[in-house]
Amino acid sequence: MNFWRFLLKMDRRIIFVLVGLAVATPLVVPLNLPVRVTEPVRRLYRAINEIPSNSKPVIISVDYDPSTVPELRPMTLAVLRHCFRRKIPVIVITMLPAGAGLARDAMETVASEFPGSSYGKDFVYMGYKPGASLVMVGIGQDFQGTYPADGFGKPSAELDILKGLHNYDDIAMVLDFTGSSIYESWIMFAYQKYGCKVGAGVTAVMASDAYPYLNTGQLVGLLGGLSGAAEYEQLINWPGNATIGMDAQSVVHILIIVLILLGNIAYFVTRKKHGAAQVAGQGQKGSS
Amino acid sequence: MSFAGARLLHISLCVLAGSLVLCGQALCQSAPPDTPPSPATDLVVKDTPDDDGGSVTLSWSLSADDKGGAKDVLSYEIRRSKSPDGPFTTIKKVLKGTSSTTDEKKVENNVDYYYQVVTKDASSETPSAVAGPVRAHVQWFNLGRLNTLLITILYTALLLYFISRAKKGEKLFVRRIAGLDALDEAVGCAPEMGKPALYVPGISTISDVATIASVNILSGVARTVADYDTRLIVPNFDPIVMTVAQEVVREGYMAAGKPEAYREEDVFYVTSSQFPFVAAVDGIMVRERPATNLFIGMFFAESLILAETGASTGAIQIAGTDAIAQLPFFIAACDYTLIGEELYAASAYLSRAPLLLGSLKGQDWMKMFLIGCIFIGLVTLNVGFAGFKSLFDLPLTIFR
Amino acid sequence: MRRQVPLVICFVAGVLMLAQSFVPPLNWFYTNALAWARIISCIAVFIGLISLVRLHATKVRRRAADWKFSIITLLALLYMMLAGLLTRYGVFVKLHGQCVPGSMGDKIVTGFQNAFNFQDIFLNIQIPVQATMFSLLAFYIASAAFRAFRARTFEATLLLVAATIVMLGRVPVGHYIWGVPQATAWILDVPNTAAKRGIMIGIGLGMTSTALKIMLGIERTYLGIKD
Amino acid sequence: MTGLELFWTWVAAFLTLSIYSFLYKDNVFYKIAEHLVVGVSVGYIFTINWFQGLHPYLFHPLAKSGQEPINLLRLIPFFLGLLFLLRISRKYNWLSRFTIALVMGISCGVSIPYTIEARLIEQTKASMIDFTQQPSIWAGICSAIILVGTIATLVFFFFSKEHKGVLGGTARVGIVFIMVGFGASFGYTVMARVSLLIGRLNFLINDWAKGTYHFIFG
């Protein structure tokens, strides 16, 4: 019985240590727990899988800032890896000033994993341009007019990947990774106006708002939060940060559930010993 | 060869190639490639409703070549003139697939205007029939917000009516609110332990109504604290809120007859950055060890950081917020939580001033009115009449 | 003068603001008033500054507890203010837009350059501390759940059961347990929506009545005026 | 990574660990981080206010620049702002009430129609459900439950009647909905919070530890 009494009066710092370990351990020693792939993620995977290799490029719009990096960077990497592996040319852009460094970082990380790929031919970084919706419309009218040079100042005319690329007709798909509503602008301009397919990756909190677009076909697929990214990693069979992160998430969630259960068992076991009088005095904690 | 020469050669080659292609197309196709797109039809122009003039709204049916047709429409150009015969000047361009827009480009009020919409493809254009005349007017009332205005008037009337009844001395019943009963008790226990009380009036500006409600509650708290001769620490996120909090706390001490016990340096500004503010308040909680922590006002993600740190020091904690997303965390980590509307009711309840109690009664009547509306809406809608529900449209369009 | 004038100002400003939403020609007042409020709140920052400096300077002077740390605050404040002003006004710094994530959410700041390490300090001192403070929630959410989710009362039991099901439904393990994904979605879509909607209407009523009372001068506590 | 970048990474890592040390207990490192960031953030806010607030809203409209005419109306808030600064005077601090009253009036006036529309009209309208238009019987049942829950929750907030009888029963149903809803929100948020911790640990492991390793050993 002492165990239960100890549990009830346990120093909360023990919980902190457990949570810290639960998150840190999978980061160091990946568990690779199985993930069940959900339909929106599978749809995006299929859509990218259907794009012919070495043909039309995809636009990857990296529109997140440092606050949503933990959720959105892993899915950006997973989709980039899929494209690189299938030899789909990739055009990386960003609509957020804060996204510039992050977009480049994501692209360079994946590019370095594919030694055969070359800048300008297989992938290109066009940098940040202010005025998201203007840029989206601009791409529909004249891509090279909108982006006369890439993110490093090299003229677009010198980049192989952009040769013969005029507008959305020459683009296989737009993929947007964002923690804001920019993906809705992509739907509005790239899809509604110009008929270009749009896929999105958003934070877990935003995913429920994005589902309706999936049902109406305005989005070809959707990745929501870390779990969406982990499912995508599973589909391309390339466990990365999201799979590791989901391991950590699973462990912490289970830890909290176990703690709650133990706490309740302890509560009922000790209550029997002390009788009901003390319970009545427990006040209102936990309700209001 | 010089650069210019190469360039010239390149251009001439391109022109040559281009004309060859054109010839080829002309030979192969019976129809010329440059058929102008079919025009936009049914152009309707009218004064933009519910505005202060200077704007005309246009709508039209898409050209037959937009989307379904040959799909070569690129845009529509809006042209305007003061005479039906022109000359028409271009006002703006809209993308294909657009069938309505507004003209707000230096539109003079009460002047006749004529419009046409020109359908454009890559190389040619087709104007629509001219529509007009139309005049932009100033509307003195925004009909689209009539429902909002009516509810505002009704609510104001209800509040004033019950307040006047309360003024006449009528006894109004207000039920017990558990969190508020606890408030007095919690504030009272600080002096017994010889410790200060901490009051955080949220992390928003004074323009947030929740902050205003919090300041009202602070006033009551200050009076109780002053009665007990305890210190009241109020760290602030916003300088204006700080100023108001200082006024209110000083007034509270004066009301308790202890103006000399008021210490202005205990109601202070920390920073207007969310987490630096939390870091500082956490520090106060573990160093000053207040016996009572009150978190009342507008809170964001920091709610649980504050409440858990406070819980670890063993303080009695009472929270109140209208931030729905934060309520679960306050409920889990605090002893009592004022949920949503209870926060607003609290100032009335604490002061027990008849005027404010009267307003609670008005609030309840408004609640009944809205529940009644829901029922009428349900019944009418389910027997096939949608008119009642459309009274709740925003903006209201049924009177247009 | 001291009591009546503020109440009249409040009433007039409130009525004009209210009226402009119904009377389109009054829109100019709205645009102006928002700019006015912005200017006032910017000037108010000086009051905050004075309060902060006074608090910490007093601590240092009185050698109060932790007074040495107050010196850190004062020095950091002084340095950031000077660096910010000099960066912008300094003749030797050529301006061109540079953007950083703002202090709360996505506010974007343009027009500062990294002279005096203004930007570096913000990005490497304030941002990491903010992010780390925010991440403390991962620990606190666990300790709060452990402490509070006890089946003491019927309501507490509901809280804990709903939380447990949703937590389970959010991770892959839960997807393998029959009924959990469906129950999670249902709880989030149905009871959760209902409760939020009801609370939201209640809050709307409370907010409006408080705002009306202040506008009409019935509630005047905020001015430090006693009835 | 350059030497300077490495230096800043160490600063960030030191502050990160200092904040985490607070979980054990208050200590010197936490105090340093806390006092440092308070000073930095207020200095930052001051600068932002100066250049993003006073410059575009006050200085520019009052100074002749470009084609915009001088906006002398902006002297009014400037004057009111100065009145507000009289807070620090013992004798004239009551003048700051004028400013506060104006800000309060503006805030209340703005919030009333907005609140009525977003919180009262929209939500009331959303509760008027057409049961003849439901995609399935189950969807209809769910809609009905939402309706009952909304009204019961609203009844819980009745203040001027004792919660007894029918009213009490309905209010109790309201509490059930509130508690289930709050529990769900709590459980739903765990993932987002853990993600934040993962983000910080990734910084410590990848940027700081690995970055330092690569800087030293190439």
C-alpha cells in the first residue's frame, strides 16, 4: 500500500523526468513504432506517385516560420525526398520572409542526400517574394516574369529546369507547407483560376479546417501535423524526424494515460483506507 | 562576332521561325487562329449597397469561351465612361472566371457612369454591350446590419430596464457562483499565512473586454486585501492596464480606509512579450510565495505554465477567463475557475451594487430571447420556411 | 471635471464607434480612431518603461533581494534601446529591409539591420527563451493531468475520460484499438462543439453588457471612481 | 558554421538549459535568463513601437513627406498621449483619465457590434438546424445532440434563478457537455505541446551538440 501513498504524494519533478526521458529517448534511439496511414495522406502520396519522372516540375512552397518547424519541416523533407527519388524536378519558393532560410535549408538537406541531383536541373530555389496572391497570379501569367532570377540572384533564363516553363500548365502540382491560411490562397489561385493541382501540409491544429477542401477535391491530398508526416515517411519507406517524433508523441501520450490510471487507482485504494470523510473535504479540484 | 550582332541574328531567326510557324498554322487550319473570344453578357451595374458612396458594383455572365469553351480567355477589362458612346477608359483588369467586381477608382457620387466589360484572350478582345447609366450614392444606413442594430437596441433596453428596476430598490436574486465565493475565502487566507496575494490581470490590452472585467474584479479584491492589511502584487503586461490597475487598487485601499497601506511599486509593468512575462511571473511566484494566486482576464498558451508553477508553491489559485481554449487548463490546475460569462458576472456579484445586479437579470433575459429565437428558427425551418433563419444572415440581404 | 469629463469622453467615443458600423459616412471616424488608439498605446510604452526602470533601480538602490539580477535587466534594456535606435538612425548603417519573426506569433518586422547585433540578440536570446518557456508546457500538461484527473466527482470523471480517449485517439497506437478513432472524432465534433457554442454565446452576452455598461457610464470602476 | 554563429548557438543553448533548470527549482541560471529576457524584450518592444508605431502613425502624418497632406488630427492623440504621461505627476495624474476614457470608449464601441455578430447572431444561426436536410440519420442525431448541448450549456449560465427543478437538471446536462468538451480539448492539445519540446531537444541535439562537434572536428 505504501506504493500508492507514495504515488499520490509523488514529487512532480519525477513526472518531469519521465516526460523528458519519454521524449528524448526515441530521439536518440528510434523505436520505429508502426503508423497506420490515413486516407488524406495516401491520396497525396498517390498523386505524387502519378507524376511522370523527368517531366513537369512541382512547386514546393515552404511557408512556415520557426514556431511551426517541429511539425512542418519533417513533412516537407518527406515530400521532397519522394520527389527527388522519383526524379520529379522541384521548384522551391516561399511566401514568408521568415520562411526563406527554412525553405533553403529543407531543399539543401534533401539535395545532399541525392548526390546525383544537380542544382538548376533537378531542383531550384526561387527565394522569397512579397505579396503572396500576386505571386500566385503572376505564376499563372508568366513564371519567368514573376521570378526573373532565382533565390541566389542567378537569372532564370540560365536555369534548365525553367526552360519552357511558362505558367501553371507546365507545372505538375503545387505543394504548400504552412502554419497559416496561405494554402487557401493556393487553392483559390492555382487551382480555381488555373486548374493546377494543389496539395497541402498543415499543422495538426489546422488540419480539421482543411478537411473540407479535401472532400471537394480542391486539395489532392493533405498532411496534418507530425502524424501526417510520419505516415508519409512510412509510405516512402524512409523513417525520418516525424517517425521519431511520433515515437516520442506515442510514448508521452501513453505515459500520461498510465499516470492518470495509476493516480486514480492510488486515489481509490487509499480512499478505502481513510474512509469517505476525507474525500468530502477534497474540495472541488478537477471540476468547477 | 560582336554581342549585338549575335543578338540581332538571334532575333531575326526567331522572327523567321515564328512566321514559318504562323504560316504553317494558317495553312493547316481552316479557321483563323485568332478568333476573338465571345463577349461577356448580361452586364448589370448598380450602386454598391451599404457604403458611403464612391463605389459601383458590376456583375456579368462569363464569356462562352471562359472555362467551358475554347479556354483561351485570359482576363476581363472593366471600362468606364461618362457617356454611353464613350470614350471608355480602362479602370481595372480581373482574372478569367471572375464574374463580378467593384469599381472604386475615383467614382464621383451622383454622376452618371456607363460601363462595358471587355473579354480578352492572348491577342484579341471583345467588348460587351454597354450598361448604365448608374450613379454611386451615399447610404445613410447600412441595411445589411439592421439585425445587429436591432439586437443592440433590444439588449440596451433590457439592461436599462432591469437596472432602473434595481435602482428603485427591487430585490434581485443572483445565484451563488462557486468560484466567487471561494474568491473572498482565498484572498482572506493570505494574511493568515502572512503572505502576499498575487493578481495577474491577463496578458491583453485594455481594449479586450475581458481585461476590463478583470479590472473590475481587481477592485473588489483590493478592498478585501486592504481590509486584511496584506500586500497585493499585480504584475502587468500592458502599460495602460497597469495604470488602470494602479487607480483601482489605490481606490480599493482608500475604500477600506487604509490609503497609507497602498504601495504603488506592487502594481508594476513587466513586459509586453508573452513568454518573458511568464518567466518573470513564475519567478515572482516561487520567490514571493504568495498564498493566493488569481489569474483573471485574457490568457493564451501561458495559462498552464502560470497555474502549474503556482500549484507547485501550494498557493490557492482562482482563475477566470473567456479564452475558451485555455479554460480546460485552468480547470485542471486551479482550485476554482470562472468560466466564460461567469467572469463578466463576477464584477456585478462582487460589488453587489444593485445597478450591476440588474444587468445580470438583463443578460438572462437576452439569453432567453436567443434560446427562443433558436426554437422559432428550428420550427420554421423544419416546416420548410427559411425566412426566419435568414433574419440572422450577415450581412442581412432580405431587404435588398 | 475630474469625474464627469472622462465619462462624457468615453460615451461620445463609444457612441461614435458604435454608430460608424451602421452609418457608412461615419467610417472615417473608425480609421482615425484606430490610429489614435495605436498612437496612445505607443506613447503609453514610456509609462511602462518608467515603471520597469523605477522598480529595478529601486531594488538596486535598496540592495533588495536579487538586486544584482536587476542590473542585468537594466543593462539589457538600455543596450537594446540604444542598439535599436542607433541601428535605424545611425548614419553609417545603410537601410534595407530585413525581416525576422516577431515576438508574438507572425508579426513581421522590417527595416532593421543587424548593426550592434540588435537582430542577433533578439534571435538568440529572446526567441530561444520564448520557445523554451513555451515548451515547458509539455511537462506541465503531464503533471496537471496526473494531479487533476482523479475520478472524485462525476464531472471530474467526465473530464478525465474524455481527455484519455482523445489522447489515445491522437497517437498511432490508438488507431489499433477498436472504436477509439471514431470516439475521438465524435467527442471533438459533437459535445465539444456544443459546449463551445454555448459558452461562446454566454461570453458574447457578458462582453456586450460590460461594454454597454462602460459606454453608458454605469460601470466606472476602471477610472478609480467610487459611486 | 562560423565562430560567431557558434557563439550565438551556445548563448541560445545556455539560455535554453537555464530555463529548463527551473523545472528542478529556482536558481541563479534561471534568474539570469529571466532578468535578461525581460530587459531585452522591453527594449525590443520600445524599438518596435518607435519605428512601427510612432513613425508611421504620428511622425510621418505630421511631417510633410511625399504626396500625403499633413494630418493635423493626429495631434489630438499625441496630446492625449502626453496627458497620459502625466500619470507620473502626483498633482496632475487625474488628467490621464481623459486618455483612458477615450481608449475605453473606442474599445467598447468597436467590440459591441462585432461581438453581437460573431458570438450571438452567428452562433444562434448555426443552432437553427434543418433536420430535413441531414445526410444520414446518424448525422441528424449528432446535430440534435449539439443543439441540446448548446442550449443546456447556455442554461448553465443563468444567474438570476436558482438552479433547481427543470432549470437545475438542464444546467447539469450543460455541465456534462462542458466537462466532456474541456477534457477533449485538453487531450487534443498534448500533441502540440510535446511537439514544442521535441523542437527544443532537436535544437540542443542537432544545432548545439552536433554543431559544436562539427565545428571542432570538421
